[in-house]
Amino acid sequence: MPLLPLILAVALFMEQIDSTVIATSLPAIAADLGTSPVTLKLAVMSYLVALAIFIPISGWMADRFGARNVFRVAIGVFVLGSIACALSGSIHAFVIARFVQGMGGSMMTPVSRLLLVRGTPRNELVGAMAWLTIPALVGPILGPPLGGFITTYATWHWIFLINVPIGIVGIILVSRYLPAGETVEPRPIDAVGFLLSGVAFSGFVFGLSVMSLPALPIAWGYAAVASGIVAGGVYLWHARRTPYPLLDPAMMRYPLFRSAIIGGSLFRIGIGAIPFLLPLMLQLGFGLSPFQSGLITFVGAVGALFSKFGVQWIYRTFGFRNVFVVGAVGSAALIGVNALFFPDTPKSLIMLCLLVGGILRSISFTGVNALVFSDIEDRDSAQATTINAVFQQVSLAVGVALAGGILDLAARVHGGPLRLEDFHIAFVVVAIVASLSAIVFLRLPSDAGSAVSGHRRMPSRA
């Protein structure tokens, strides 16, 4: 296994675990800070807002100051934010500390992919990307039970303090083993674009977060989404009139990049909903404890790990298009099958479905991230990385918001607490949305991305 993706994946694993483990620990943190769990969800939102604001500038930062330097600083900022979280004595201090963490996290994910793309031959990118995508798949599943364990048997402060040694080791490994890379002449900074994109993405993500995690009046969520959409429209108008836009819409001229962004976004909506819906259904619908539900959902992470050992052979043998279509349809079906689970359903059957679903999602997720870079020019790699990271964040937020919105609507319709059938409806809807990605992937050429996958179109027989 190459050393580069392993080092990058360890740093990202720290971020992914931290961003999900907090959900289980909210009641304990809230009690210690003298506030309510609902109010404390502002800390979750502040992290997401920081990601939305600073991800768009990550590519320019990497070109301007060097990808390795930015990655090291990002780890350092994340660690400082973690320490500040552990030392927080009030809700205001905790929200600010989470925002600082988000600033570091906003650079870690896109810049790590940029380092990987620039340091890996194209024909080895699928295998390298397989290891880098593990944190994004394992973190949301492993985080909740880990958070419950730490909070139960230690204190919530250790959720953040364990990041300190991991971060220090990460900085040392990056400094020692990652090449500095070639200097890339950055575009002139698009200050107006940075302002508009910050308002657009933070407004959209914040609004969706309010709708799905109602810590504030839901009207604020609608207003934030509306302002984000308006700012996004103004940004597109601005981007077409400036020579060096922060996020260049002209990148969509690359057909494979465009398919990876659109198809991948639809696919990730389903992925984004699973960590939100499944633990809630197991706890509220089945009556399991957080730790019991975590032991069940963990098998999805096991499936993601298993898939990494054969993913390069799979894409080389069958090609992006065939694997994507099968992965999209199969993953959507295994998301929808959650609607058939009841408290008396054998836990072994549930875990088998989650295991296979984790394998399919991981294979597809790896391939989509590799296809993003398959037909772009090297000088556009920073743009591709940043745009891909933005769409990932937005699509995952849409998945959570869509699932939360369905549950809220269902509860309003029958005028009572959530029922098991409400979760079933939500799983079916997000499964349908995820399956739409298969339509996008079906339009790919049979040899799409062959330079990355190693797959070649088989000659037709006379």
C-alpha cells in the first residue's frame, strides 16, 4: 500500500471521526455547559458553516502557499480548535471553537486529494483514492458508538483531546514523507467571488442544517437557504464576467468531470442520509440504545474496508460506467431495503444488508472521486479538487436535510411522535434520489476514464 494515501487518510480520519462523534455526546456536553442539546446543535452548524465558507478558497491557498504547507497548517488549526473545544466553559466558546475546527477541516479534505492527485500516477489513482476515501465512509458510522463509549466511560473532553497526539503525529509524517511538490502559479485571488461563494454555500448549508436539526426557528432556515440561492445566482453572473473566478463554471466543459460531479452528488444524497436515519430508526423505532445501534451500523464500515482490497481490479476489469451503474442501483436498493426492517427482523439479516451496502457504496465512492480527475488538465487540478469538495459538502447536507424534512413532515401529518413507518418512507425517498445517479452514469462512454482505471473497450466481434 502506498505511503502517501495512508498518511493523508490518517489525518482525514481524525477529522471525520470528530465531526460525527459529537452527535452522540451532545447531551453530556450540553449538561456540562449549562445549556440544552438542541441549543448546542449550533456547534454542529458552526462547523458546517466554516466548511462552506473556506472550502472554496482551499485550491487557491494550496497553489499560493504549497499544498503540503497548507495541509500541515490545516492539521495544526484543527488541533488548536480541538483543544479549544475541550477547554470551553460556555456555549459561546464552544461554538467559536468548533468554527475554528471547521476552518482546519475545510482545508484538510480538498488539499489532501490535491496532494494525492499531484503525487500519484493517473493509472494508480483508483487504488490510492480507495485508501483516502475510507475516512469519509468509516467516520460517520464509527463516530457515534465511539462517542458514546468515550462519554460513558471517560468524559466528553477526551473526544477532542485525542486529536492532539494524532494531529502532532500527522504533521510529523507529512513533513517527513510527503514531497513538497512543484510550485504552481496561482490565479489572482477573486475576493468578490470568495465573498459571494461564502454567503451562497454557508447560507445554503446553514439553512439545510436548521431544517434538519431545528436548534433555531425553521423560518431562519428557509431565509438562509433563500439568501444562499440568491448569492449563488449572483456568483454565477460574476464568474462569467471575471477572468479568474474562484470556482470556475467553465470546468464543466470536461464531460467526465461533469458526470462525476452531477452523478456523484445524487449518489451522495443517499449516503448523507444513512448516518442520520439509521441510528435514529434503530433507537426510536426499534428501542435500541445508542451503543447497541452503533454495534449494528458498524458493519457498514467493515464493508467499506473490505472493498478497498479489490477496487482497483474491479475498475480495471469492468470500467467506470458498468461499475457505477451497478453500484448506484445496488446501493439505492440496499438503502431502500431499510424500509423492510422491523424490530423482529433478525439482526444478522440487517447487518448483512448493511455490510453489502457498505461495500457497494465504498467502491462507487472511490471511483467517482477518481473519475473527477480523469479528463482534466494538470493546471486545473486545484479547481477540480475544490469544486468536488464543495459539491460533496452540499450534497451530504442535502441528504440529511431531505431525510430530516421527511421525518418532520410525517410527524406533522399524523400529529404525534415519530413512528417506524416514517423512517421507512424517508429511506424509500432517499433511495430513489440516489438511484437517479445511474441515469447520469449510463451516459458515460464504455471506456470512460480508462487512463485512470486501466480498463479498455473490448473489440467488437465481426
